[in-house]
Amino acid sequence: MITIVYCTRESKPEHREHLIKSSGLHKHAEVIEIINNGESLTTCYNRGLKQAKNDIVVFCHDDITIETKQWGNKLVKLYDKNPEYGIIGVAGTKHMAESGMWWEKRKKMYGRVKHTSEGKSWLSSYSPDIANDVEEVIVVDGVFFSCHKGRIKKDFDETVEGFHFYDVSFSFSNHIEGVKVGVVTNIRVNHESIGQTNEQWEENRKIFAETYKDKLPINLNRTFRKNEKIKVLIGCVSFANHTGSELYIYELAKELIKQGCEVSVCSQLGDPLGRKANAVGIKLYNIQEPPGYKLGDGKWTINTQNGPVVSTLNHLYKVQDIQFDVLHLNHKPVTEHLLKLYPETEAICSIHSEVIDLEHPVIHPQIKKYIAIRPEIKDFLIDRFGINGDMIDIVYNPIDYTRFKPTVSNNKVPTVLFVGTMDYLREQAIRDLIETTKSEGKYLWLVGKENGIKVSDLIGDNTHVTYHGPTWKVEDFVKRCDETAGILLGRTTIEGWLCGKAGWIYDIDASGQVKSKKLYDIPNDIDKFRSDNVAKEIIEKYKEIVE
């Protein structure tokens, strides 16, 4: 049923016996042991491929043990169930760089291989366990791989000399000819050595890179399986209070978790938002110590090649390799900071405003997509920063539709609600609201945190205006008001629409001066603001950019 080929400098009958016994196929497993006295592996493997009596041919090193029982039966079933695959190995990558180094992008590697050296063993987990599935890759590693003779289109390239790049050239040449190459994790191999490069490896790498320079670099997109969690790191300036961007992140993260993502937030943390985030399973990291990093305090030590060294005060050390599938970044300084710490992780960046410098975009090759929370921001990113419109998607603020539902107010006097931080950006809009509601005989409720603006000075002796501090239960106000008001298209306007209330939108400039105002009725496509729909849309963006 299968043929196993390996090269060795001297006969290893115990290795032959191990391969047959562990395969579970016994007499149905043919073993071709090639005594190699200096020939290249490509020449030896072509000889084994030609001599093999079976369609499924396994190539492996002579210093491995296979820890999976009945692995031969598993391999036969894999080829039976996946007739599109011609090559299957236990480690490989979805990315082949121009350099020819298949491990250049660690996040693109797949498979699991155990290593034993100098009395120590460890598992190299390049990817999650994919059970009995096959993950498509571009090339496979030579420690253990197989092919189906009837499905491949290229033999081993015998111009590749020595013992390096035989595997890469074989699998890559078949890949570009349309043969599907895959990696599995249900066959576990223990490699009793560690791979090392040498001068011949370097020479073969250069030849490979030159041979395929017109094809490189090349990528395959990641396949997300059912129930597989997308690991997201969200970065922002602050995650503590009830400001618009903080609530955006909380509502999005909460819904992402509901839809199967694993979400971490890295920011300046605090309550009440931090407490609520913990309750719904959002992992929290202080911006001073992002995931995998630790801040030096001049006391704790770090192990180096030269022995333990005392950490330097306020120096950030990488102490653990924590991988994320995607960075979801917010606010310029945090975006710049996290891009430096996670240079191999693709990023998506949300822009919340066109009138705040903090929201100016970072232009960086890691950022594959920008999210504008309203159309005007997309125009701003194109016109001001020259960002290609194809890189910008409009995805609106996520609103918890379970909290904001249609209601009818019973106010004897019509009441307008304004929610937001009481700062310079909103001052002129609030002044106009105070005068307008007074002249129209309406009440005005102001809700939010004071920040540079003394609300009592704005209100003066206007008895029709009531001020309330920031609150989590803003829906209590939204449901009882008759209309909302806010600058630009903020959360309160959308929350009001979900509750059946029209909203005044003030268009302002960067200094807070009012350019225009207009009352907007409830849009027909109100569901685009629901947090569950927003999260679904964002998840699709994640999948698009995770190469």
C-alpha cells in the first residue's frame, strides 16, 4: 500500500523495522533503504521513486522515530479522502520568500514536529492541531513527506546537489504545476537532531532563488476552519471610560468573542470598562507590558548567552513568543508602538475621526486595511493622506442592539439628549443646542464627562438644561428622550435611531466650530449598526488580510 524510502550511510535494520511496525501495514509496507556514499538526495530519491511498487511513496530521514501508531493507515486514508493532494508532509509553509528561506515567516509555517537533541526534547508547534484535516501549503520539509506517484508532475530535480533543498525544489516545482501540497498534524514525528544550514545549503538557496525568481515571493491565504479561533490583539490609547472609541472597542471585542474569536486589548487600563471586559472574557494587557513583553525594573534578571543579566529600568524585553493572527489598531501612537513589537503580524486600523490628530492614520506595509466608521472619514483618508480607496472599508460603530430598542417617550415637553465628553470639540455645538432648545421650548439633557469645559458655565441660568455625569446606562436617557444630538455621526445618534428617535448631527471642523446641523430620521438600513453584524463584517476583513 505504501513504499518508504530513506537514505543512510550504513544499513539500519532497526530503522527499517520501526518504520514497518509503526506504520501498521506490515507486509503492505515496502521499504527501500538506499546506502548513500555521496550521491545527492535528489538522485537517490528519484531512484527510490522509480523502484517503488506502490503509488504512495514516503521519504524520510534515517534519524526519526514516528510516534503515531498506525500512521501508514492514516496516510492512505488522507490520500483517499483528499484526491486533489499529490504531496503531503508534516511541516511546511504557505509563504515562499524571494530569498528561498521557507521559514522566513514563522506565522506562515504549518505542522508539528518533535525534536530531541543532547538529551532534551521539545515540540515545535508551527500551527494549531488540525486533527484529520490537510492544510494546503507551498512547500514541505524533508524530515518526513510523501507523494502520490499518479498525482505529481515533477520528479526530484537532480541539478540540486547534496542534501539540501531537495524537498523545497520538489514540492515547489509541483506546486507551480498545479499539484496541491499539504501538511498534516495527525502524524507525529520525532526528529532526533536539529536541522542546520551550511555552505551547500546557502549555495542551493541562491540557485533556487535565481531559478524561481519570476515566481517569488508567493503566498497562500490561511484557511480558517469551523470553530477555529482567530486571535486578535486590539490596541488603543485608553480602555477605561465611556468615550466613543473606548465603547467601540468594548462592544466590538465583546461581540468578536461571541462569534468565536480570542480577543486581547492592550491599552492604558482602568475601570469601569476594564471590569466589564474581564466579565465577558476580554484579555487585558497594560500598554507598558504588551503580550509577551516585560518592563525592566532594575531588579529582575533575564537569561542571556552570557548568563543572567539584571533588567534595565524601563526597558521593554521580549520574554515570550505570543502569536496573534491579526492586530486591530486604533490611535496613531499605539499603532506605531505595536507595529514595532509585532513586525510579522498583519494589521487592520480603525479611524474614528477626521478632526482629531490622534486619529491620523499610520502608513505602514503591515497595515492591510483601514476601517472608517463613516463615509466622511474615508474621504478624509483618501484626500489628506493619499490612501488607496480599495484599502479603506466603511464599517460603522457597533451598537449593542439588545440594550437599544424602539421605545416611545412620554415627555410632556419635548426633550433633546446630547451625550459626549464635554470638551472643546463639542462646546460650540452645545452652546447652539442650549439656545435652540430654549427658543423652541424644549428640554436639553447633557450627559458626559467634563474635560476642559465647565458645564455649569455653559448652562448658566438656563433652567431647561440638565447635566448628568458619565454613565454606563446611557440607554436610560436614550429611551426617554424625543431626539438626540451629537457631533458628526457619533454613537448616541445611532443608539437613538435603534430606539426609534431622530438625531441632530452637527458637522464641525477641527477646532469645534459648527459648519452645519441637520436632523436625520432613522435610516432604512439600521441593521448595519448592530454589533453582531459589525463583528461579522470585521471578521471577514480579518480573514481577507491574514495571508
